[in-house]
Amino acid sequence: MAKAQSFADKAAKLAKKTELTAKCPVTGNETRILSVRLVEAVKTPKGTYKFLDRKTKIYESTFNIYKP
């Protein structure tokens, strides 16, 4: 009988499958691309704060924004 695959094994397999690599323009080395969520607080004319939320990709080595 085969061993049942654990959740950690499935997650690791999926993460490896979807891993994206590219050459960093600053360092010139091959690096991973990370998906991050940026939240920015902006003050409105009324004086309250509004949160702008966006998802972007960055280089792991330098944390610069990834532009394909």
C-alpha cells in the first residue's frame, strides 16, 4: 500500500512547481521572483485615511519591482 501524501508534501511540491526565476538587472545573478502585497496609506482631503492595496512581484535578492 502506498504512503499517503501529507499536506506539507503537497504544498512543497506546488511551491516548487510555481517557482519563477529571472536574472536580476542589478546583481546580474539568477534570482527567485516573489509575489508580495503592498498596502499604502493615503490621506484623503477630509482628513481620513484610505488604504490602497496592490499585488506585485519583486526580485528576492534586491527587493526591486519585477518588470518582465
